[in-house]
Amino acid sequence: MTGDLATRVRETIEAAWRPLDPNAQVSTRPRVGGLLDVTVVSRRFESLESEARERLLWETIRHLPADDTLHMTYSLLLTPSEAAIFSSLPEESDESGSFEDRKDLD
């Protein structure tokens, strides 16, 4: 697989995930310094705690070169219902309070 880091990581996750969850959504966002944020929205995460979700992701990308995975700094792993809530949050703090104060996330 060729291409930039974001493309390699995204394509690797999509190739592994899509047969198991055709509706999975994978996005990558490059950051300053060659770092990379990864977001995966999948029903495969339903009923799983964060550690189990991370295990699924790392099992998927374990064959990528270590230099690629070293640059992955943030992984947001959500179910479709969590993603719907997350996407409705304001991007910056406002009168509704901080992320931790939101009662609609329980």
C-alpha cells in the first residue's frame, strides 16, 4: 500500500472493517508534525468498553510499519449512536458548559 500516512492508515482500517461492518466510517486527520488523529465509527464497538475498542483497532493496524503507528496520536472509536451525540456537540465551549458537564452524554 502506498500513499501518505493518513491514506495508508485509513485504507488499512477500511479494508479490515468493511467486510464486518459495511457502514463503518473511518476518517483520518493529519496534525502538525506528521501526527495523525483517527476516528472510527462502527457498530462493532457496541457493548465494548474503551480498552476492547482500542484492541480491535490495534489488531487491525498491527501489520503497518511501526513508524506509521508511532505517528497515530489520537483515536476516537465510537458506535453510531455515540457518533450522533458527539457530532451534535458544539466545537467550542459555550453556555452549555464543558464536555464533561454535558448531561446528555450519559
